[in-house]
Amino acid sequence: MAMTSTQLKSLEDLHNYAQGLATLRPEDNPTTQKLQKVKQTVWLFLLTCAFLCYYLIDKMGEALSLL
């Protein structure tokens, strides 16, 4: 759908090209969908690591208070 300026021969061609671009949605792009999945996975992994670190520090604090 990539038109160059040489293919746009009239104002109507430009209008049709602009209308075509306006109907495109980034969410429909397969690459964007893959990147969204990767982003979601990374955030979930970081959240899990943060919770695990918090839990381990809490348990270490309990263990040290017993001494």
C-alpha cells in the first residue's frame, strides 16, 4: 500500500491514499501484537521477581531476628 509521490497523479489519488492510511490500525499489525506479548511477559516476569525478592528479604529478616 506504500505509494510514492509519482503514483499520486491527482488530488483524488492523494485523498484515497490518505483515507487508506486512516483506516490502518497499529493493533492489527502482527509485529505490534508480538511486541505487546513480549512486553506483557517481561512485566509479569519483573513483577514475579519483585515479589520473590520481597518474600525472601522478609524471610531473611525473620531468620535474623531469631538469633
